[in-house]
Amino acid sequence: MPRYTTAEEAVKIIQSNQRVYVQAAAATPYFLTKALSERAPELRNVELCHLHTEGEAHYADPALSDSFHVNSFFIGKNVRHTLAAGNGSYTPVFLSELPNLFRRNIISLDVAFIHVSPPDAHGYCSLGVSVEATLAAIQNAKTVIAQVNPQMPRTFGDGIIHVSQMDYLVEVDTPVFSHGQDAISETENRIGQYVASLIDDRSTLQMGIGSIPNAALSNLKNHKDLGLHTEMFSDGVIDLIEQGVINCKYKGVIKGRALATFLIGSQRLYDFVNDNPFVEMRESSFVNDTAQIRRNPKMVAINSAIEVDMTGQVCADSIGMKMYSGVGGQMDFIRGASLSEGGKAIIALPSVTKNGASRIVPFLKQGAGVVTTRAHAHYIITEYGIADLYGKTLKQRNKALVEIAHPDHRETIERSFHEGAKAGIKRVILP
């Protein structure tokens, strides 16, 4: 059985040259990572691997590069600097496949840092707001250290684990990392209206966090019998669930339950999911499995992008060669929705950046990653309309994408694309 101890004592188990998995998102076990960071003078070459995490990542300080190295499976703001500084790396992987990296010992784990609710009368804890690949990490790490927090919501599904699966328990009493909802701009609301126009009654939804998903959700109040099968969700779905708009009656997978693999939002969200059997948290190998996603009729996947080129290639993880986020689950859901009976795969983004640069571009920036290929792209939406690319030729795609670009950029985009295409043809033909 595990023993209760302090964070400082628990992390003494970690030795140089070991690898630690850190539970992700709002469930980031901050007190454990902080205590480990304080051991920097004693340690060398300890790798911390994780998806996006919240809070200050002390171990990501370049000054501690001899002690710690960050391996991101999805790059969060708090560690983005490590790639340029040299004390961080990025491992591209679909979220659906991340648990397999641990189960197949492709990436071996020495220690797992997790964050759980207190054990119940039978000794069971909950991983709360983030299951993702943590269950696989627990099952395959040599040592499991749990941050035990009464403020962690108790959720149902794969995240119910017995204390016998943990080696050390560290008690804390602290709020779970939270995010409020930003105000929805006029541009975002127009995009949300276009997205909502494509959603039929009895559809099942996947969306991320942010103002565009919230704008889409705010335009669904008159819809009926919607379902939820999504990598993550936030506060935007609560009103729709309470109003009966989202009831999950017509889903193909776990009918009658909202399905996710992690959550992040305000305290209202955490209070809503706490001990709520309507919400089921499952591992990403299940939630993001294309074979499961496609079983939902009228599956609608709503994702975003950094830029989209004139053929429909979607860059969502980098700005040129500079890594920004990661592959995540975009392709898992784009493909699953595309294969669903009546499904729709949507990429929604503002037509320009905050600096006024077009996000519909003639060509992706040099070194930019293609997360969703031109063959997978179906609907691209900006505040200027909907481009339906499915079954369209490259020439038809060019026309449709120009029409949803910002008016100030349309002529330049079209001219640059055709000039570049002609120059490319000449370079191929002429040595």
C-alpha cells in the first residue's frame, strides 16, 4: 500500500537519467514538479514528458538544462521557449496513439506524477479532469507519485483508480487550474454562426477550447438532441446540457453520456462534472480512436488552424519551422468525422492574424507542418463564409478559399499562388 509523505520526500525517489511523465492540462501536479525542480543541483539529465500543462514549469528554466529536459507531446505556453533554448524537444504523435508509446515500451517511464481526488471508503481515487495518457503511464511506470487534492473533481470512467496502484501520496488542498471564458468578438460570432449552420439536429460534437468553439456553441440553443464525443470540453457546453440541447440520446458510442479525455475551464465546469455520471472520462486511445468516432452518426469535428493554403493543406502546429503546439487530436477527429454517416469535418479560423496578416495563404510558410492534409480537408470557415473543399479540384478549391479570405488580401493571395505555381512548373520542366 502507498504511504503518505511530503512532496519533497516523495521526489527523492527520482534519480539522474530517469524519465518522468506528468499528468496534463488542469490536472498538472504542480507541487510535485516544483519539488522536483528544487532538486536540480542533485540531478542530471532527468526528462519530464507531458502534453500541455498548466502553471509555472520551473523545471523548464534553461538555467536548469543540465538537470532537466522537457519532452512535449503537445507544446504548452509554459514550455514553448525550451525548443529554442535547447532544453526541450517535441515528439509528434496523435493523441490517440500516445498511450501506446508507453504500453509498447517505445517510451519507457520510470516515474509518473499524477493528481487525484482523495480515496473513497473503498480506496478508489479519480484522475478527475484529465485522463488522456495518464492511465497508461500509471500502468507502465515503475513508481507512481500522486498529488491528492480534495478540490479535484471526482469523475467517472477510466480515471477511477485504486490507491494500491500508487506508491506515494502527497496531500494538498489547492484549486485546480482554471480558465475563464473570454468575450466573443464580432468576428468570432460570425464564424460561430457559420459553424452552427452546418450542424444538424442529432449531431455529435467535438470541439476545443476558446472563443470560436464557444461562439459556435452559443448559436446552438435552438438545436435538438445533440451529443458530445470530444477530446476536451469547457464551460460552453454546460448551458446546452442543462437546457437539454445536448442529451447524447443519438450517439453511436456510449449513448446517453458526454465523452471526453480531459477538461479545462472555470470552477463552474469543475463543480458541474464532479460526481456527475452524465460525464464519462476515458483514455485518449478510446476517445480519439477514429474507429470509435466514426460510429457516431452526424459526427461534427470543429478544429482550428494557424494557416490554410490554397489547396486546403492545414498547418495547426507550427509557425514556419517554429513549433507552436502539436498534432494533438485534430486528425483523429477530422478523419473520424469524415467517415461518420452524415459527418462533417470543419476547420474554423479568423481570416487574419492579430497583426492583420492573412491566414488563408498561397503557400504554407517554409518548414510549416501539415497536420490535416489537403485530402482530409472538408469545410474551411472564416468570418467571410464557408469553403466546401470535399470532392473539389485544386482550381475549384483556389476559388472557394479566396472567397473566404479577407477582402484586403484576396487579390494578392490569388496572384501570388498562380505566379508561384507557374514558377514551380518551370523549375520542374527546365533543368
